[in-house]
Amino acid sequence: MARLELSNLHAEVAEGDEKILEGVDLEVQSGEIHALMGPNGSGKSTTAKVIAGHPAYEVTEGEVLLHLEDEEFGEDIEIDEDQRTWNLLDLDPNERAALGIFLGFQYPAEIEGVTMTNFLRTALNAKIEEREELFEDEEGAEEEEEDEGFENSPMEGPADDGEVGVAEFQGILQEKMEQLEMDEKFAQRYLNAGFSGGEKKQNEVLQAAILEPSIAVLDEIDSGLDIDRLQDVSNGINALRDEQGTGILQITHYQRILDYVEPDHVHVMLDGQIAKSGGPELAEKLEDKGYDWVRDEVYGTA
Amino acid sequence: MSSDQDHLKETDTEARFEFKKEENAAVRSGKGLTEEVIRMISDDKDEPDWMLERRLRALEQYHNMPMPSDWPGMPDLSELDVEEIIPYIRPDVDKREGVDDWTELPDEIKDTFDKLGIPEAEKNALSGVGAQYESEVVYQNMQEQWEEKGVIFCNMDEAVREHPELVKEHFMTTCVPPSDNKFAALHGAVWSGGSFVYVPEDVTVEMPVQAYFRMNSEGMGQFEHTLIIAEEGSEVHYIEGCSAPKYGTHNLHSGGVEVFVGEDAHVQYSTVQNWSKNTFNLNTKRAICEENGTMEWVSGSMGSKVTMLYPCTILKGRGSTDTHITIALAGEGQDIDTGAKVYHNAPETSSTIESKSISKDGGRTNYRGLVHIADGAENSSTAVECDALMFDNESTSDTMPYMEIEESKVDVAHEATVGKIGDEDIFYLQSRGLDDDDAKKMIVAGFIEPITEELPIEYAVELNRLIELEMEGSLG
């Protein structure tokens, strides 16, 4: 079980002083599904990016803590008492990923020339390696040589002991793709290059399924999906929670996806803050009445 | 993972390219370019008179030609002093034409090539391999099965002695005459070593033929000549790799490559160059394509201080085809000026140029291209695509595509993109667990993928490793 805790989080655009987040408080646990809703520009995507460590935003106040339990990453990694809580703001994006944070992008990058298979296996192994470094005891750390990167090129993938080899990875990938009903040709396509909107979203869920995060923040993963694809993606998200116990923070504009991915908690974001929280019924009310009534309720304006 | 890749993995890449051996030369010319030096080279090689005459004529042309100076944005050659370059060093190998048994090589030369992964490359899927050290080819071997089919793969000096008629006809006559440019003239005067490849009619050499060039001594010039003759209906893939350690003074590499692609023949010429950062790399490479012939150039330019290299294809016969794929990487203090030239001199000819460049730490890359479609070359087509990737605001990249179209019934396309390596792309990969360095390496590896997929696996791995090495520690 892991718990992500945002408290009094303030952030602004790094180049400039435009304030975007003005005191966000939010908690997401493994196994829970939270929906984060709100109008455009309210700060939903910024919240997601700040959690993952996007360099374009500067946190001016508050904390993003990740609490881990001692068997978070299986039996191989023992987590000391004093390593159970991490302030994510002190860590690089890849270190956050290694600790179990996943960000599903609204507009994922297209990387030409890098096949899905190579990319995902490299990412999985990078995560395993980084995790070992974060949790090794301190005496070991001094002896450890400086990270020399990959044994081969990133295109070839790492070949160290304890990492996932090509054949083993093919098996994992094939299984996950079948679950998501993805065409096996995906494996040899270049990362997101020429993917349709729906394929990109499906690919984000596939990556989460392979990297097995504790907490997945999914930024408008429902946008631009037709109804069939929405169901596939939703099934994938439910599987993340049901089979891997991932905690989901589902950012969305619409009620639509919540018919398939039923949230335990719904939060409404307005002007860089969580204005109101509730259960699934809150999402339905938003669908009927829009966001203005929340604004009225919170600010008491007409 | 195959054993050859394991081998490549074992040796530290940086050490492999930066080490240098004590010089142990049997014959060494003086500095500079005089008739005396040219006669001494020719004499040491026991050359026939006709070759000496060609050398002396080229020398005269060299002295009569000005340095190129009127090219827009041309690299700075002011630090290059040809008079200070030692044009000829013969290493101490017993047999003049080199050896065909690896164990007979002197230890220091064997060590050098062992460290570079040669001849391990030979063991896997090469038809033949040659290795040049300084001015001379010191090792040459060709699989018997190809010899039996009449394929010739030998060093150029041997070709002058053993195959004079073929050499007389093709050597710097119609393809790259010394009058072509000042460095072609220089090359014609002092050339030494290199490869001669002859493929008879209708013979397909399925496995690549490889040559490796190593410049070891300080202040020397390397001027190897490569002559490839592919007769009608034949097919061959020739690969060369080049490297040199870094010294305080400048080295000069000025190679000459001539390729004759017969009717319906197919030649691929691939090169991965990693000259040291003080080398001036000024070459002339050209192919002539007969009817329905196909020429493919694949080149990766990593090292050197200045590179000026524009492989050229003359599409002489109807229906002939040319493809260029080039990758250039320029770091601090490097100016890699490279591109392609294609002359469409017959109808229904086609060409494709794909140029990729990467610049970082203030390095400069430039695509300089010329596509000429002659009057009467109707129904010809050309497509040029240039992509540039920059790592920082100090680096520069230019694109100078010239198109001279004299025929109206043609199809011409040009596309260029220049981009800084994307922060969003890097963040995306980081969010999946890759650190900053590895994210950038992955983006670059993907960027150059079109070239690596054209190369045999050892070269593809090598190219990726070279590029990674170039990028180590240079990333913010």
C-alpha cells in the first residue's frame, strides 16, 4: 500500500510568476480511484505534472509526500523505517517513477525510431535499477560505482544480471497487450509515432500495466476516444486497480468515463484549489449542473 | 546476445579509440609536397612509370589550384598547413603487400586492431576484410568462395601491380580526375593504400566487404584510395570504418573513392568515421551509374575537426537510382559540413537524400547539397529530406540545398526540419523511469535509426556506442 499526499501545494510557471496552484490538498491510496474534475485552466493538468516532476513548474510552497509500506516492491527490496516517506519534490522525475508514480499524458510525446518493445523494456529495467539505488543501504552506496548508464546502447537495452531480458519481456508485453486487446503489431511500431488519439491513450494504459505503479495519475485519458476505445481504456484502468492494486487519480472533464471507471472519491478543482470533494454522486451533479454552483457554494457569489 | 556484441561490450569504448602506439615506421617521407617526396613514395611502392606520371601531373595541378574560398559558410581551413603534413608512413610489416594471416602482424598493429574490434568483425558474416595502418594496408583477407567467382578484393597498391589494365582505365580518369578540386589533386599526388574491389558480371557478393583505416602517427596525412568496379548485374556492399587518436598537431585525411556501377548492378558503400578532433577530413567520393544501376551511400560522420564530404552520384544511364543516407554529429569545436551531390543526366532516374544531423556544445553541422537534373532527363525524380537536431542554444545547424533543374517533366521534393531536442520528449521518457542522460541518448538513437537499420549489426551497435560516447557528460 502506498499513499500519495499533497498538502498546501502552491506552484507557478517556472519562467514567470503566474500562479497556477494555490494550496492543493489531496490524498490518494493504492487501490482507490479518485476523479479530479474541473473546468479548463483550473489547474488539473498542472497538479499532475507537478506530481511527476515536470521542470516547467516551480513549487513555491507545500509538499508532495509518498508514503510506502515495507513490502511495497515485493520481498526483494526491504524498506527501512526511515525510508518509508519520501518528499517527491526532492527527487528527479525518473526517481519518482522508480518509487511507483506514473503519469499518463494527455498528449504523449512521439519518439521516432524507438520501438515500443525497446522503450518499454528499457524503462522497466531503468526503474528496477533506480529502485535498487534508492533503497540500498548507505554503506553499499559508497562502494557502488557511479552509474555508467546502459551496458549497450539504449536501443539494445541493458543486459545486466537481475534485469528483464528480451525473451522474458516479450512474454510480459504480449500478455498485457492481449489484455488490452491491442494489435501485436504495436510492439514493433515507434513510440506513439503515427498513433491515432485512441491508440496513444491505450498505449499510456499499456505502459502503466507494464511498469506497475503504486499511484497512476491519468491526465484526461478519455479525451478524443470513441465509445469502443473508451471501454477498452476503462477496462485497462480497472484492471490496474483490481489486479495490481494501483491507486488511480483520474483527471477528466466529463462524467462519461466515470460510467466505466467508477470513482471512490470525486474532487472539483477551481482556481488552483480543491473546491469540493465527495462521492460518485458529485460527478453526476456536475454533469447535470456544470461547475458554477460549486463556485457559488464555495465563494458565496451569485 | 551474440558473441560479437559481447566482444564489443568488453572493451571500454573510449580507451579503444584514444590509445596510441609508439610509432615504428619502416619508411617515412619528409614533410610537405615536393616532387622529391612524390618520387620517393612511388619508388618505395615499386610503382610502374605510368602511375608515377599520374602522381606528378596531379601534384602540378595541386600547386596550380587555389584553396576553395568562395563557398558560403564554408568551414575554416586556415589552421590546415598541408606543407606540415607527413604524407607517407610505411609501417614495419615484412611483406610489402601486407599479410593475410592475422598472427603475422607486428604486435603493436595487432593490438591496435584488436582493441578496435577488428578482425572480430571478419568472423561474422564478412566476405573479406582489409586493415590499413598509416599509409599501407597491413592485412587483407578474402573468403575463398568469392575469389573462386572472380571477385577481387585487394589493396590499391597491389591492384596497380596485379591488375594494371583495370586500374589504368578507372583510376582517377573519368570518375574523380585530379582536376576536380584541390584536395582531389592532392590525393592524386600522394595517395597510398586503400581498397580495390572488382565484382565480375552477375556475381552477387552476399556478405559485406570491409576495410578499416587507422591513422596512428602524429601530424600525418592519410590518403587511401578506394576503387570499386561492379560489372553488369553484380551486387556488392562495401563498408569502411576509420579512426585516429588525438594529437596536438593536425592530421589530414583526404581519401578518394571511385565507384563504377554497371548496368543493373547494385553497390552499397557504407562508412562510419570517427577521426580524432584534430583531423581535417576532406574527401572526394563519387559514383557513376549505368543503365538501371543502383548506388547507395550510407555514412556516419562523428569525429574530425572539420569534415567536408559530399558523396556524389552521376546517374548516367536511363533508369538508374541513387540513395544517400547521412548522419553527422558535431560537438565542441567541430564543423561537420556534409551532404550529397546527384547529377541526373538521363531520363527516368531517381534519387533520394536523407540527411540527419545532431549538434551540441557549440558544434556546427551543415547540410550542403546539390541536385542537378539535366535538360532531357525527363520523368526523373528527387526527394531531399534534412532533419537537424540541436542540443543547446550554442550549437548551430545550417541547410544549404541547391537544386538545378533544367528539365520540366520531373518530380522534385525538398523538406527540412530543424528542432531543438524537445523538453517534453525528455520529460515523457523520464516519467517512465529513464534518467536525463539516457532519455537523450534514446531520442538520439531513435533519430539516427534510419541509418543504423541500413548497417550490419556490428556497425549499428558501434555507431550507437560512438554517439553515446560523444554525448557522455556533455548533457545538462
